[in-house]
Amino acid sequence: MKKVLLTGFDPFGGDVINPSWEVVSRLHHRKLEGLEELEVEARQLPTVFHTSLKMLRQLLLDVKPDVVICVGQAGGRSEIAIERVAVNLSDARIPDNEGNQPIDEPIIPEGPAAYWSTLPVKAIAASIRKAGIPASVSYSAGTFVCNHLFYGLQHMLTSEFPSMRGGFIHIPYLPAQVAERSNMPWMSLDDMERAIAIAAQTSVRLKQDIIAAEGRLF
């Protein structure tokens, strides 16, 4: 049986919930059916530079997953965003949950400028849309803790865990988070749960991505 590790973050920036953890915790210890059965392990990571990476590395050692999907909140986005590239830069607009606010700092000083996701990002987006849920491939994971974790994950997979594949997915706000945020998009918890389950199933099923137009003009 294949194993998928899902991670979500704790709340940050004044919010009392983080949809990434709300979603992945629902899938914890679930056995998802597909072409082959897979088991899901879900863990919460702190919205903290560097500490999140140390905890993720220990999870990779302990859980030994076949696929790793880190999930984060992207307030303002209206769809499931499957991230394709992580950049070697932390440039925080706000402090993390321990008050760290790196500006123009590399995540791994000796690392390359960027890493690609090793998930079938286009196939994931297409599969989620087929289920009636808005989704697309994203080409910017930002420069906060989400990108920090995404880049660090890909660096670890390349240098220490070559048999594992992984990547990052951003999800929108939950309805409760936009009650006092005017004109902000949201998505239901049920739809986001279905989307992440589809992403896990697709990632285990396909090692090679599909050929499809997912480019952007901006």
C-alpha cells in the first residue's frame, strides 16, 4: 500500500483557523481508493521559517511516505492552486508565528535558484477540475513560509530522499474567514477536502505528468 504524507499549517496573521490544516486533518488515516489503495498521514507544521523545515525532515524520516503534499492557505485565490516552482528566496511581508521576518534571504544558501515540483501538477489540476472544483497550475508560491517549505522539501527530496516525490498546493479561504473581508473569494471545506484527496490519488497514480496547456499570461 502506498503512503501519502499531507501537511498543513497552524493559523497565522491574526486568523484563528488555517484551512490547510482543517482540510488535511480530515484525511488523516484515511484509506483512499483508486487504481491502488493508499494510506494518508496528516501532520501540522508551524508557520515558522526554518522550524517548519526541520519538522518536515523528521516527518520524512518517520513516516517514510511515497508522496508528500504540503498544503497552505492563499487568501485571495479563488481556486485550488497546484504550485509548479519554488524559489530560493524568503522575503516576508509579515512576521511568522515566532516573529521572524527574513528579507531577501536565500532558503538554502548553496541551493539552486529554483526547484520544480515532482508531482504531476497538470494532471492534478485537470483531475480536480473534472470533479467540478476550480483548479489551476500556479507559477508563484510567494515568498513567505509556504514557498520556504516548498523549496526546502524539494531540496530534501533531491539530496536525501530521492525515492519520494512531492510538491505544494495552495487553497483559498474558508467561508468563516471572509465574513469580515469584503469581496474575498472562498471555497467550502468539503470541496477542498475532495480536491486534496484527488491530488493525492493522482500523484500516486501518475509519475509522469500529462501534456496540457496550463500557462499564464501574467
